[in-house]
Amino acid sequence: MRFVPRKYLQLFSHIGLQVLKVWYRGNKVECTVCQSTFSEFLPYGRLVSRSNALCPNCLALERHRLLWLFLNQKTSFFEQKLDVLHIAPELCFMDRFEKVHGDRYITADIESPLAKVKLDVHDIPYPEANFDVVFCNHVMEHVTDDYKAMSEIFRVLKPGGFAILQIPLFHPLKDETYEDPTITDPRERETAFGQDDHVRMYGKDYADRIRSVGFEVEESKYVEEFSPEEQKRYALPTDEIIFYCKKK
Ligand SMILES: [Zn+2]
């Protein structure tokens, strides 16, 4: 299953998962997104398989379990109905977010049939100050012009709103983001940027890039607020930084 790209995994029949759920029955790990417990999570990862990663019930990964906790504890996301734009939506969040925000929750994607709206993040078809929250995770490393995409997200956010713009971090982090539009061959992209459909590899300057379009960015090492036991029980990503981007 680790070789199945995520976008297809999300369409993958749940029958296999039903079997795995029985196989992994237990109470050693707990998914923060769906509250299910298991003996362990499934292994997952494109190049290198990570053990104890994927929830067999809701398909949440480490980073999703951490973000769920962050939204719950650090924001008012679950406390009130908000206007939410969810670009490249993660399946494990979709139904749960919709339950909270109803039809004010809009999923959008350039190609996925699971999303309500088809859009290109370089040119978001919504007026200024339209959303309280925008999620756009694991997208910026794929887009032609990430500055344009970030400014579009900034534009459609209401003042007081926030965006979560997660990206993959390849450790050790480069000081500066590396991009080269002349590298287009998938295998060369894999070598240069870490994956065959990435067009850049972000460095320590990622938050500054987001700031440059107007955001105030908190680089949160939120995972460190959990004890080693909790990090283990929820199988959280210990090196994940949450980029919490606020529009003042
Ligand atoms: Zn789950």
C-alpha cells in the first residue's frame, strides 16, 4: 500500500481496510482524528516506509493527527461555523469538517473528483475576504508560482482569518529553498526536489516566503507540547512544524 499515491489511496476500496482493522485490533495507539484505537498503525511512505503511520479506519497520517490536535487546542475551528476553503482536501478531514461547518465548508482541487469545486490555486475564483480559514497542505511544492498561490490565499482570507500551508520538510533543511524550472524530468525532479512531481525543495526560508505576501506566520513546534508517551500513543511526527499563517 505504501507505493500507492495518496490521491489513489483515498479512492481505494475500503474493503481491504475493513480486514486490516480487525487484524490491527488493540489499544496501543489512538487516532486523534477518528478516536479509533489499534495495536499499531499501518506502515506508509513513498520512498521509505514508515512503520506505525496510517490509521486503518480514517487514513489519517502522523501529520493529520497532529494538525487535528492543533486545530482543536490552538484555534476555534471546531467551536463555531466558519467559511472554510479546503484546497487539495485530505479525505480523513472532509466529512468531519463538513459536519462542523456545513455548506460553508468548500473543498476544492485542480483535479480530484472528491472536491466540490475545481480550481487552480494561482487564480482562486472567490472574492477578497471571503473565508475565515484556508487549508492548502502539501500543494506549494507542486505549483509553478508559489508566491502567486500564497497571495491568492491571502486575498480570499478575511482579516482575522488564518491559513494552514503545510509542506514536506526534507531534513537536514537547506538554508534556502531550491527551485529550478529547467528541471522537468520526473527522475531529475525526484533527485533535486525529493519527489518526481515536486518543483522545489523548501528550506528554512519557507515561512519568510509566506510572510512576503502579507501573512503573519507562527512556526509552531506544537508536537513538543506532548509527552513522549503521548507522542507515541498518537504516533505524532516529531519534526513537523505547523505553519500557522494569520491575516491581520
Ligand atoms: Zn483515524
